[in-house]
Amino acid sequence: MWKLEPRPEPSRPMAYASPLIAVVLTLASGYLLFSLLGKDPVQAFQVFFVKPVETRYGVGELLLKATPLILCATGLALGFRANVWNIGAEGQLVIGAIVGGGVALHFSEAQGSWLLPLMLLGGMAGGMAWATIPALLRTRFHTNEILVSLMLVYVARLLLSYLVHGPWRDPAGYNFPQSRMFQDAALLPVLADGIRTNWAFVFALLLAALSWVFAEKTFAGFRLKVSGLAPGAASYAGFSEKRNIWLTLLISGATAGLAGIAEVAGPIGQLQPSVSPGYGFAAIIVAFVGRLHPLGVVLASLLMSLLYIGGETAQIQMSLPAAVTGVFQGMLLFFLLAADLFIQFRIKSVARHPAPGRSTGVAATERAA
């Protein structure tokens, strides 16, 4: 028989190397996947991982898609450190887009420089308000924040669909389910000519830096870390679990809401039935691949962004199905969890004992027979 036995002391170097191991195993599995689909694996890898970033515009698209991933994953990582599992960043992103976009639509004739900051604050407030629901239910009624935050994603999507099909639909939009285009004062400026990367990417990098300062240099960050690593010690020290839940859910809600308004005030420029291809869910993978560290989150976001862009390129140039991107994301998370499992545990052989009440001799005789 075999069983998993906890290691006396998990290897720290292997803990940092596990994301690289997961990436290598994902690429190896991708090689097999492309072969089974009848595609040249070498050509597929080039189209998937090299061709999208061969041009300046391609690099700009890489940074553009990495922006919401960095914003969402940075907030989620703080909560995951404290064992607070916010799975609903996608819904908080959508609500942030709705509230911030609503500000732009309400002040559609305004041209002041105050409009864009107000939209960003509105997006963050919307994400925080949506995260308040699982925080309140968890601290007041002991509900599971995983289920509540996840179910609220579908409520947020339906709310957005209702608005763009109904009261916020553009009357001059030929009956398409979309809002009016935002005016120039409500759009994030791009960083350089020839690319679509806007100032939200700079905000994301600043947020990652602030997250590191908060987690490593403040008492509140220390309290979150202790609560995640040693809940018993945190309780003995008097660290409030409810305070950690509220703090982490509000922070992750605000960062997801900021990602939402950055999307609609950036590359989209209006409200549509879908404002995200699943950035809030992909950010969960990003947070774990980045080892819940801000620098790791930034690097993992770039990798996940490359998977998005590469998947789109592969669909166009190699007629690969759209699900390939999701398959790569799933394999990456699977191999990462598998690597972490063997870092924390080891396989041990255990001798099988005879059933109770039966002597060793009788058991041996039965085996011989």
C-alpha cells in the first residue's frame, strides 16, 4: 500500500521552482495535445508563444491583457494569504465596470479632468460594495465565501445584460445590446502611439508595489500572514478573523472593480454584455502561479496574457478551437497543484497488515492455497 506522508520540512527552493516545473509540464502536455489535434507542435508553439510578441503592437496587447490580471490577482493574493477565498473577482470586476461606466454615461456631456478619476473611484467602490455581500454573510451568518462570491458572479453578469439590453442601451446603436460610446474625457490615455496599452498598466504595477509594502512592512500584512500560516497562533494572539475577512474582501473587491472600469474606459470604450473573457477567474490561477507574491503575480500575469493572445492567434492561423486557451490554463493550475502536493507530502510504502482476528499463520495458509 501507498500513502501520502507530510514532509518534516518542505523544501523552500522547490516551492519557488514549482511554477517553473508546472510550466515545463504544461508545455510538454501541449506538445502532445497539438500532436493529437494533427498540428505541427513546433509551428503551434511558435504561433502560440512567439508570434504574438514579435511586433511592438503585439507587446502592447500583451501588457494590455496583463493589466486586469495583475489588478485582480494582487487583491486576491492578499486574501489567499489569510485563507479568505474570494472566488468572485469576476463579478466584482463586472460591477466595477457598471458603476464606473454609469458615471461616464451620467456625465456624458462633461469634459472636465475630474471625470476619469471619478469613474475610477466609482469602479473601485462598486467592486468593494459587491465584495461586502460575502464578507457580511461570512462574518454574520458563517456562510461559505467561496460559494457566495461565486454565485454573485452570475448575478453581476445578468445585471450588466439587463442594463445594456434595456435602460442603458444606445438608442442610436441599431438595437445592439451596448451602451453609448464614452466621450474622450472618460477614456484612459494610452502610454505611447501605436499601442493600446493605457495608464491602467502603470496603476497595476504601482498597486503590486503597494501590495508588497503592505504585506511585508505593515502590521496588518503580518496579521494576515500569521492567520494564514497558523490560525491557532493568530487566535491566541488576539488577531480578529472578522477583521481579516473584511479587509481582504474589500481590498480584492476594490482591485477587481478597478480592473473592470479600466477595461470599459480603455480598450472597450463602452458597456457591452461581456466586458471580460474571464479575467477574474484566470486571476486565481495567476495568484497561485505567482506564489501569492506581487512580483510573481506580475510575471504570472504576463504568462497568462500570452496564453490569451496566443490562443486567439492560433484560432485564426491554425484553426484551433477556442477551448485551447482554457485547456492550457487548466493544465497549468493542475500541474502547479500537483507539484505543491509533492512539496508538502511524500509517498511512503506501508506494509499491509492481516485483518483483525485472523492469525498470521492462517492468513499465510490462505495465500498459499
